[in-house]
Amino acid sequence: MALTPTTPANPSDQRKDRAAAQEDVLMREVDEAVRQDEFSDLVARYGKPLLAVVLIGLAAFAGYLYWDGQQESALEQQSETMTSALDQLEAGNLDTATTTLSTLVDGGDAGVKANAMMLQAGIAMEQGKTEEGARLFAQIAADTDAPQLLRELATIREVSAKFDTMKPEDVITRLKPMVEPGNAWFGSAGEMVAMAYLEQGKRKEAGALFAEISKNDEVPDSMRSRTRQLAGLLGVDAIEDVDEVLDEVAAASGEAPQQPAQ
């Protein structure tokens, strides 16, 4: 079977197609040349500044790596010093521990310094140097670079050391910001504020605060039991669950928990 012959393409159309293809190739070559010229011009104008930026960035990164290594080394050394001081404390070498901690106070970062000073203040209190201990606690409390949690604890320890010589209103002013449920030191601060209320003759306020502390689940059981009794002495009923209270009393006395009545 013979194939049907095809009609040859129009010579004019063929010439147009070839011209279009050649024009497309030419445009691509021109576009590539323009791009190369632009890149060359960019390198000529900005090559050195860009190279300087890259070099500065590499130098900064290298500097950071060196600083990070130095920081890690310093922290390891501080950790070893702190461990040594704690070992000395455990062995009862209080003076030696204080001297060791002094190196951290003088050269440690804010957190390490605050922790070292807290230990020094505690040692001073243990040695009966109440004024020295209170002075160190006051320094920590006033140090805005120290962690907030430690500053608050230092404030509580300072006020506790000076409670008998402070005016009740000063005690309340210093500790009242921490007398909020949810604060880590709510129980300790609240108990002293309630005692200050008592010294002012504000039995109602003291009883209510004692009761609030006794109902707070985040407060230690011993403090909850104590503040519940104080609230009761002031005429405030702080008992919410009788069985729970009986269990706490039994646990404190070493007896078996009370069984609920059938």
C-alpha cells in the first residue's frame, strides 16, 4: 500500500522559522553577556568591601568560638571551686570554706557570685555573726544582676536575721511583694508578715494570712500545720478537710493515719 505523499513546507515559512530560531539564540547570548558584564562590574565595584565583610564575619565567628571555650573553661573552674567549698562545709571547716568562696565572690558571674555570698552569709549566721550575715544578705538582695529568686530569698533571710530589731511596718514593706500565692517564698514571707501584723495589733489581718498560708498546697506541711494552729488561736477557722488535718497530725506524731468514720 502506497503512503500518501505529504505536502512540502512552504519555503517562506521555513525561512521565517530559521530566522526566529537564530534571533532567539542571539538574544540568549546577549542576555548572558549582559549578566557577565553586570557581575564583572559588581565585583569591580563591591568585591573588596564584600570580601572585607566576609572576613570580618569569619573573624567574629572565630572570636565567638574562642569566647565560648573560655566561658566553658571558666564555668568548669568555678564549679570545681564551689564543690571544694561545699566539701569543706560538710567537713565543718567553716573558715576555710568562707575563704574558698571569696574567690567566687570576687571573680564569678552574677549567679555564681550570689550563690557564693549566700553560703558565706549562712556560714556567718552559723557562727553567730548575725550582723555580718545580715549585711551579706542585704548586698545580695540589692544586687540587680543577681537572679530574682536568690534576691528574694536573701531578703527573707535578712529580715529574719533582723526581725527583732526592725519596725513591723518595715518588715511588711520589705516582704509584702512576696506574699502572693504562687510566689516561691509565699509561706516564709507570709508568716513573718503575719507576725508583724500581730505586733501592730492587727489580729484580724494576721489570722486571715495565717489561714491563707495553711490552705496553700505548695507550703511545707509543717508550716501549714503551724499556721493553721495560729489562725485558730486568732479565731479564724482554717480547717477545710478534717480527715486531712488528722492525717497531718498523725504523720507528725508518728502514728498511723486516722480512718474516716463509717
